[in-house]
Amino acid sequence: MLTASYSRRRCVNLDKLIRMANEIARNLRTQPGDQAVVGTADHIRSFWTPGMRASLIAHAREHGDGLDPIAMQALRLLSTG
């Protein structure tokens, strides 16, 4: 059984991951074409741990609340390849 403390930490951690992914997407937003999506995906693939990626990909698959559209597309790209 999960404790309330574990569940709360997981939510806070997810909030941080969403914020970080959105910041990456915003920083790359001015890139032409699909480069913002590809660049966001590349950054997450290169610098995030597998656990961080898996948590955010699972969130994106469930509903993706709070994710920037570029971040959401990047996570879809990561989940397919």
C-alpha cells in the first residue's frame, strides 16, 4: 500500500518534471518547423534519467494535464522511438 507521503512526493516530483519539460519547450519554441519538438525530445532523452522520462511519458499517455503542446509532442515522439 502506498503511503500518503509517497503519493505526495510523487505528485510534487511530477509537477517538477512538467515544469522542466515546459521550460525546455518554451526555450526551443522559436525553432523552425518541428525542430522545437525534436529538440525538446533530444534534450529529455539525453539529460533525463530513464525514471524521469518514464514518469512523464506515462503522464502524457494518461491525460497530459499541464504540459505545453511542444512538450506533449516531444513525449509522444519519445514514447514511439
